[in-house]
Amino acid sequence: MASDASETYDGGCTCRAVRYRMTSRPLFVHCCHCRWCQRETGASFALNAMIEADRVVLLAGAPGLVNTPTLSGKGQKIWRCPTCRVALWSNYSGAGDKVRFVRVGTLDEPDRLPPDIHIFTQSKQPWVVLPPGTPAVAEYYDREKYWPAASLQRRRALLG
């Protein structure tokens, strides 16, 4: 884990009952424009910072688990504040409990983690304008093509 304070990211829910710290940069940040993410967030997209679960440390409180169906049928675990019900992070079946998809909007400084890629843009809202210079794909992406080498190495070490 990184010990450099410039590489930590604090966050939490709206009522501040749950507080957490990401202890390093995430593996990758993706902005998902799929209809499932739109429905789950009640917004135009979900912005997730993927990071090893052991690099997310609880500082206060504890989120509660809500099992949610997914298009794949494998489900998604959404961790929410038990008081204000804000979603803090998710776990998807692909990486199981080892990788958290932290909701960037719950960070104290979300502007520190802009998206590395926009995914499922085929279903993005037509009025959302994607920034030039950030990769965008119609559906999902090839991790080997878009992730930095250091993140791929961290993922391989984590998942084997």
C-alpha cells in the first residue's frame, strides 16, 4: 500500500456515518453509461474507481450490503450507508470481493479521479458530451489495451 499522503483519497456518505480512505491510486477509473448504471444511480452514468479491497480502509461506521441483480445474472453487491443509504462501492462477480468499485462521487475530492475511459457509450444520454482525449468505447473494453502496465500487474498479483 502507498504511504504517501498525496496518494490517499478520503470519502464517505452524505450523513458522514460511514467514512473510508483509499490508501493508493485506483487501478483504473471508468465512467459507465449503460442503462443498468443509469437506473441504479438515478443519473446519466456511474463513475467507479476500481481498487483492491484491502486498500479501502474504514475510518468510521460500516456500510451494509444490498444484493442487486445485474444483466449478466451474476449479481452485484452494493455497499451502502445504513443511515442515509448512499452507495459507497460495489463488488462485481468478475473479481469478487477482492476489487471494490468505489463511487468517485463519494470522495471528498472527486475531481482528483476523472475517468480513464467512458464505456457503454452506445447507450449514453445524447446530451452527455464526452471530452476529447479520453478513450470511449461503445460497449466494454479490452483491459490489456487501456489499463496502465502497473495496474495490470497489480490486478494479476491480486487475482492470480
